[in-house]
Amino acid sequence: MIKIDGKATAAEIKAEIAKEVSEMVARGEKRPHLAAILVGHDGGSETYVASKVKACEECGFKSTLIRFEADVDEATLLDAVGKLNADDDVDGFIVQLPLPAHISEQKVIEAIDYRKDVDGFHPINVGRQSIGLPCFHSATPAGILTLLERYNIPTKGANCVVLGRSNIVGKPVATLLMQKGYPGDATVTVCHRATKNLKEVCRQADIIIAAMGVPGFVTADMVKEGATVIDVGTTRIPDASRKSGFRLSGDVDYENVAPLCEYITPVPGGVGPMTIVSLMRNTLLAGKKAIYK
């Protein structure tokens, strides 16, 4: 069993990005600039945005954080999005999700200029991704494919089961794995709560990508010997023994599943760091105007 080290892989990629940014600045080119909008004080979002700001520093990017209280009205938030769209110094920006219930997430996502949509959520980027055109790929799916590539895990002709059909992970990672080339050319089955004979379907998989958001959902009887298991789950579980008062749990019963696997990602330290570094890659591409002029 080989544990896929997302933390180490992300560190390597951030160093590669920092080197390229240093060379860009030395040539007199503009330093890439990532902005983030954070609404409210959700603990998970706070931690995630702080990690993004730190990653920007490590990559040599300029970063800006714009904060609003949870009771901000939708019009004010959309106005902030419009100002970032119009700011030529900002190459890319994100609006951290989830948003409070009184704000339409879809309306906010669609208000973002797709040329600055480094999260890859805008319908134009989603559509271009689905037909294999250059675009900003969703960060978590892009991070998953990067791990498969860096660990030389075969995908051509592989049976891949994706557990979960969210717009952020399940659907886009399935789309990317079906594309021609490597990592891709996989035969993909997307499973969800209505899937019949789920265990039998999973046992046929060479690669399982678990993105259900259900702690410990994937058990040993669902995994065949020699499979690759990618765990996207990051659910906070109360744990009085931890200083934080919680621990992160993945969607996979790691202790019992890992011995069966050829490759497996841990939680934490697997997909999570790759999500952030994929956002950094998109920001670099935005700064270079490598996708949209």
C-alpha cells in the first residue's frame, strides 16, 4: 500500500509556481493577484481562506481578502463582485462557499467574470471543461487528477467509480476522467443515493473517488484488492481529546480499507492541500492570461 502524500506534492508544485512567478517579476511582468471574498465566520471557511492566503505568500502572489458579516445583503455582495471584475490589478478571485441562506450562491457565481473565475464554477468554465476546451478547472477535481498523474496511476481503460454527483467535485471529476489523454480515458460510473447494488459496483472499480460527505462511507467490503482510493471527504467530527475540539474524517474507513489498496489518500493530507494548490495554478494561468486574453 502506497499512501498518496498530497501535502508533499502540493509543496513541490507551490515551489514550481514560486519559481515561475519570480522569473515573471524579474522580466518586469505583473505579479499575479488573487482576491477572496469571505462572508461570515464559518470555522471551516475561515481555515480554508487562511490556507489560501498563506499559499499565495508561498507562491509569490499578491492577495487581497474582503470580509463581510453574515447579514450582508445580496446586492452589496454582488456590488463587491462587480468591483473585482472591473479591477485590472486582480487577475482572479473567489467567493468562499457556502454563503448564508439569504444569498443565492448561483447568482453570485454567475456574476463573476468567467475570465477571473479561478474556482472554475462559472457555467462558461463548466461548459468548456465538459467539451475539453481550455478553461479554469474546478480546484478539487484538478487536484485529484494531478495526484493520479504525479503518482503515475494508470487511468486509460480503468474502471473508475465516483461516489457523489456534486457540481463542485463529483460531476467535474467524472468529466475530466472521461476526457481523452492522461490522466483520463477512464470508464466512469457516477454513483449516488439512488444507485442500486452500490457495493457490487464499487467492487469492480480500479479507482474509487469518494466525495459523498459521509464519514466512513466506503468500507472494506466495497473495495477490491489493488484498487486506488481517493478520499475527498473532510467532515468535522467532535473530538474532546483534540485541542481544536474536533478531528477531520474522510469518506473512507481508512484503517480497514488501506490494507487492500495499491494507492490511497489520507485525511487530512491527501486531496485537501491539492485543492488549494490547484487554485494557485489557476491564479498563475489567470495572471499570465494563458487561457483567456
